[in-house]
Amino acid sequence: MSRPKPMSGFPEFLPAERMVELHALRILSSTFELHGFASIETRAVEPMDQLARKGEIDKEIYVVRRLHAAEGDTDELGLHFDLTVPFARYVLEHAGHLVFPFRRYQVQKVWRGERPQEGRYREFLQADIDIVGQGTLADHHDVEIPLVALDAFEKLHVDLGIPPVVLHVNNRKLSEGFYRGLGIEDTAAVLQRVDKYDKIGPDAVAELLVTELGLETGQAAKCVALAGIATTDESFVDRVRELGVEHALLDQGLEALAAVVRVAERQVPGRMLADLKIARGLDYYTGTVYETVLQGAEKMGSVASGGRYDALASDGKNTFPGVGYSFGVTRLLAPILGRGELTASRSVPTCVLVAVDNEESREVALRTADRLRRRGIPTEVAPKADKFGKQIRYADRRGIPYVWFGAGENDEVKDIRSGEQVGADADAWTPPAEDLFPRTVRGPLG
Amino acid sequence: MSRPKPMSGFPEFLPAERMVELHALRILSSTFELHGFASIETRAVEPMDQLARKGEIDKEIYVVRRLHAAEGDTDELGLHFDLTVPFARYVLEHAGHLVFPFRRYQVQKVWRGERPQEGRYREFLQADIDIVGQGTLADHHDVEIPLVALDAFEKLHVDLGIPPVVLHVNNRKLSEGFYRGLGIEDTAAVLQRVDKYDKIGPDAVAELLVTELGLETGQAAKCVALAGIATTDESFVDRVRELGVEHALLDQGLEALAAVVRVAERQVPGRMLADLKIARGLDYYTGTVYETVLQGAEKMGSVASGGRYDALASDGKNTFPGVGYSFGVTRLLAPILGRGELTASRSVPTCVLVAVDNEESREVALRTADRLRRRGIPTEVAPKADKFGKQIRYADRRGIPYVWFGAGENDEVKDIRSGEQVGADADAWTPPAEDLFPRTVRGPLG
């Protein structure tokens, strides 16, 4: 096999990059668990008829079949393209064994057969949280979900140095009610155009609304004016009222969004923005919607998003409303790792390399290593009884901070960064906490 | 959507079962890291021509294509069926950025389009460790790998209650040299028949060797006699010698296997067995081979296996020999979880449920919950300001041990198992360590 080439759209990390990803995943999982979310995983494949239900996304599905499928083997399967469709199926399939409201998190790869381009992947990692009720789900979960998300992002900022975020929130009822109050019927078509606001600007959106949807200039102007409203407090309500549009659904949406912003303003000041242009294009949310942008990296677009579904799933008898949020882990990390802005303090977990005097004494080194490991210290034994200088270079090339010398008596340990070498007992010596495991550090370009 | 049916061969776990799996995965990953293995992940797909190289396995591959693949889009992809083929490709692709010997672990799903049957899955989780060298790789790694594996299994036994294991080891050179010493040319064909020893017994294997391969009765008897040798120490060498077969490759194999068993006997007495019938059928190992059986569950067959490759990968210029081992995580856990022998002490991570007096005071409860979480205590806020009896039932149904009452002053916490209720400060109260996170416990049928 000649040297293989990378496959476009399928990012893979080197060991030091993977350590940063693992660090981020530990932060996400532990935050989700602190908030009472239980982990589940679903299979990678779903029946094609279930995957293809979701409108325009069907062209991006990867179809899966057995190489030697039997005649009449009609099971059409596809790789899941998000974690929401499989979760909805999981809830229906296992409803009898779950207790509702059910809080779950799910960290898995998803696949989309897209044309690869900057920031688009064919395989990428998502980390989702959802709260789903049976029959009903209280409104206050719509503020709980972004509070969990902001807790996680705050830790990613403090521990990893990911930029802080602003979570943008809107409510579909607000937009839809506003459009209906203007006498517009096809509100979804308006939402799709408003979704381009950041890309093409307000004037171009207004023009699309007139030319493509046949709106009057005055209607289009009001839609664009609504989209331009963004406040960190409840003052957006007055600004919407000033536009003079009235509809019962608009009132519902205003009230619901105000309730979310009011709590967030007190709990996490400055982190949430009522942003009335957030539309979440083709996703079929029915109430609150979320998008999240990194401060200083707004051009990347939303790195995490979600919203409320009136019916995440339904089996005819029971309806399961839900509210959820999805972290685009690959979308967030791959560019940062690709630019080398973050890396690990070493490329191996190993904290101590036990040197080997000669091959006959390798078993002594094995036992020393085991004594260190039993106390939680990641340890390797040198692969070859080379000259000590060469064994130290083995450690140095991997960033292993300590090399251990001795045959279980009169042992010494050397910090190869400072050169300091001290007597040590494998049952007692402990490295400084910051050396025990690899840390995430700013890369050379950071 | 009506209630979906489980898909045969694609096991999915309920939240409490998933917690046991996560516990097992934490044990495996932390053990691998203690031994200096770095984590990597590879993409789920590989080019079909690479996957199909591995002989007879090709009929089990799942082919992947875009639903709306463009004309002339000839990229044939398949889901990986193990983690060795993708790892070999990863080593070649990234060799310039890796340091050798390279030690990696990899925990990912793999897919095989098999006919589902007891203990066979179409999607299952593997946890692999490999050490790979550039050009050469020292022999002592052949004993290091099973020592890491036995360290992990010992922790799975102590922490989770998985039965203890015996790791069976053989060497391909030993068998092949022995067969060549008997004048047999097609040694691979003999290995394939010997691989059935446990299933069909020695007499049936001897018959296959005679009828299918045309061996003389005496040759067949010696092959079966070799396969019957199993010792926990080096005494297997004498027993092989007694069979009176000679070949240089046999000598190499005997020496190599004796070296592995000698170290293991001293380091982990009673845990390793030189078992000369271990063949690893169609896998193309070239030296040491491993299989692992649970004591008392020998019928399950090997739950973890591996071996040495002279050339894990080669790009024409460089050859990369390796030795590795693969834990069949799903194969090990799914039957145990399916029988309910292990489960989690609760179905949610939550340790404390903060009760809500009335919806107006929900924000106070949110702040109490945050104070507990800031000290690492998994906490939920009750979803509804029901009567306290109902809120306690919410906790009880999920196995949440503590319910918190109060509005930030004169707070009290109740252990709902004992009924004991005491005054508590959200900035100071700490639950007993065994209540903090869900634990793995014997199930009702265990």
C-alpha cells in the first residue's frame, strides 16, 4: 500500500490533537451529568424511510447496504445525519422503560454526504442534550437548556481557552405571529429568506421577500425591521410593539421569549441575546430556537444550536414534546486544532519513563512501572536498553517529563526539563499535579 | 410513526445499562493511559479496495454511498469491520507526524453485515491497543500487551464483577514450524481445521485433516496432539519435544512463546496459559497470538484477542511491525446486561433533586442547584412545583437519593431512602462518596 491520502471531509486528529478533543468531551459530558442528563448511544443506521422524512436533507444521506445482500433483502438503511432523528426513534421504541421528563445526552459521529468545503464535514462529532416529556413539557425547560449550554461553554473557555460565546435566542411563534399579523400566509418561506440576513444583509432580504414571495414593500420592510431587533434584556418586546403589528401568536411568542431572557439576564448576565433574526432555516422547531457564536469568530456562524419541538416524536397515542441543543464538536474544534491554536502538553499520556539498564533487568523495570501505575501515575518502560542519553531522548521526543533510573533500590527520578535528579521510592514518589496528565496548552501559533 | 421495533444485530442500551458500559470504558481507557497508550479515532469509512483485501471477510462489509451520488462518482466506501485495517492506514498516512514505537488505543464501533445470531452483532464496540514500530519492534512487547490486557481485566473483575479471565497464548511460528517438520506444506489449511478444536473435538479435527487435506493418520495425530498441549508454565516445551518433530521455525516459536509465558508466570501467576491449539483462524498474524476466555463462561468463546504482525502496514519503503489486542466490549457486556446481571445504582447521574415550592421561586432553586454543582454534585431542579410527596416520588422513580428543600435559608436535605432530614448549606453539604455518582451493582438476577 502506498502512502494513503487524507479523505476530504473526514477529519482525523493526531494524538496531541485528540487529547484536546478528549479534554473538551470530558468537560461536556461532566457538565451534562452535573445537570442530571444520562448518556445514551443509538445505532449508526436508521431505516431510510425514517431518515428521508426530513424534507430537503435527504440528498445528503449516506445509504448503507451489505456487500453481498441477499435477493429480496430490502432493508434500506442510511447513516444518521443528526442525533435528533435517532433519539426520537429511541424514545418511541423504549418509552415503556424510560421515565419522563427524560433528560439524555448523546455524543456520537454523524454523517452527511455533502460536498466538502471549509467548515463542512462528511463525518463529524455532535454532542446533544435534550429534555423530552410525555404529553407535555413545561416552558421553563426552554431556559434550562441554554443555561446548561452556557455552563459548558464557560468551562470550555476557562479550561481550554475557547473564546466566550453569546447564545442567540428567538421564538418561532413570535416570528410566525408577526408575519401572520401582517397578513402573510406562507410564514415558512419568509423564515427561510430571513435566515440569510447575516449573509446577504437586510436590503437583500427585503428584496427577496418582494421579488420571490410577492410581499408588499411595507410588509417586507416590517419583516426586516423585526429581524434587526436584538437586545440582551426584555426591551425587545417594546421594540416589536413599536412596529404596530398584532396577532395572538405574536403575543405568545413575545411572552415566552421574554420569560427566557428575563431568567438568563439574572443567571448569566451578558451571555444571552434575544435576536429576532434567528430562524433555524429548515429545521422544524415550533417555539424557542437557539444559535451560538464564538466572540471574535462570528464569521464561523453558529457552532451549537437547538430549539423546542411540540412533537419530537409521536406514536399516535402519545406525543413527546422536547427541547434540545446540539454542540458541533468537530465544527468547533477542527478549525482551532487545524490552525494549531490549541495542543496537548505532550503527545502521550505517559508521565514517567522507566529506563532499562540491560535487557536482563527489564522485569525489574516492569515491576517499578507497576508500582507507579498502582498509584495512578501513567508509566512506560523504555523499549530498548540503550545508553541512558538515548532513553532520555525517547522521553524528550514525546514530552514525557520524568525518567526513572534504578533497579528497585536506590532509585532516582530525573525531571528531564530541569535536569534535576533526586532519590525516589516507586511506592511514594508523586509528580506535581500539573505533570500527572497531559494538559491542553496554547499552540505555537496561539 | 408507530412504535419502532428493535433492529436485529444492533444492540442499544437503556440509560442504566449504558452507565455500566461507560464504567467499563473508563476502566479500559484509564488502564491504557496508565500504560502510556494515546487515544486516536479513525473515520468510520475506508475505500472498499482496502477493506476487501482481507480475504474472506469481504462478504460481511457494509458498502456506503451517497444517496444522490453524482455520475462518475466512483469512490467506493465501506464501513470498517475492525480497527486494525483503519489503524494500519492511519499509521501510513500520518507516519511523518508520529514517533515510533507508537502506542495507541482506539475505542470505536465497527460494523459487519453478518447474519445476526446469539453473540454476533452487526454493530459493536471494540477497544484496541497496539504497539507499532518502524522497521523493527522488540519481542518483549509480545508480553507487554497481554500484561496490559490482564491489568484491565483484573480491574473489570474487581470494580464491575466481570468474571476473571485466562489469557491463552500461542505462537504461529511454533505451529507452522511443527507442521513443516512433519512435511506439511499448506500449514494455513491445518491451522484453519485446528481452529475448530474446541467446537468439534480432537477426533473430528484429526478426521478433517485426513479427509479434507489428505494428511496421513500419523501426521494428523501429531497435529492434534500438539493442539492438546496447554500449560501455565514453560513445561509445554518439553511436551512438544516429546512429539519428536524438528524444524528451525518450531525452535523459534518455542523460544518466543517460552519467553512470554516465563515473564507472565512471574508477573501475573495463573492468568496466562500456553495453549497450543489457539490458531486465530483467518487473521493474518505472524507470531504470538492471544485469546481470552471468562472463567465459568468458556462457552462464550474468546471475548478479546490479538497477536503480532510482521507487517501491520508497509508503504514499500518502510515496514511497520506491530502487536495488538482487541477487547470485544459489546461481546463482553451485551449478554451480561441483557441478562440483567449488572446494572447501575440509579438511572440518572443526579444525586440531588432540588424541590420547588412554587413556580415563582424556581429561580431560587436554580441558584441552589448551581451552588451544589459548582462543588461537583450532580443536581436537578424538580420539573414541577407539585406537592412535596410527588416531588419525592419523582426522585424515587429515578433512584435519586437526596431531595433538597428550602429557599436558600434554613435549607434541609432529605435522604429519601432512610427518611432522615437534616439542616444543610448548599455551599458546604457533601453527600457520602458512594452516593455522589451512580455505581455499578449486581442486578436483580445477578
